[in-house]
Amino acid sequence: MQAKELKEEVGAGKDIMIVDVREHDEYEKGEKMDEATNIPMGQMFIEASQGRLPKDKKIITVCKSGTRCQIVAKELKEKGYDIEFLEGGMDAWKAE
């Protein structure tokens, strides 16, 4: 998903879950989205395996540049989640 599209969905109040998959220390030091919850990449896989992520809600993953969030989205999509990633991550979000 492109940053512009995500900003439109957030602005329209769409029922989506935005998850920042950066490690806690990186998340705390970096730019943040008010709408995002921080669940590090490794923890996302644990949360999914234990059924603690919604399968009935669209999830958008975010990281700094788009690599980690793409990996998480690809893996969880294969497990049946309605999930996308923010192309370019927070770098793209800030530039939009």
C-alpha cells in the first residue's frame, strides 16, 4: 500500500489495524504514526501463531523503510490474514 492511500484510509476512519514492526528501542527513537501499535517483527509471528491477531480486520504493517513490514505481511498473508504493508515504510509516510 502506498503512503498516500494509507493516509486516505486513516483520514476516512477506516477500520484497520496499523502495526509498526520495528524493535521497541528503534520505535521509541524514530518517527511514529499515532494510529500504529508497536509489535516487533518476531513478536508478530508469535501473536499470529497464538491467535492474537484479528483475521476479520485489515492489518497494515509498517517499519522504517518497508523491508521488514513486507516480510511480515507476506508471511501472514499466507496464513490467511488480510494484511498489507506500507511501501517505503515510515520514510515514505514522512515524505508524503
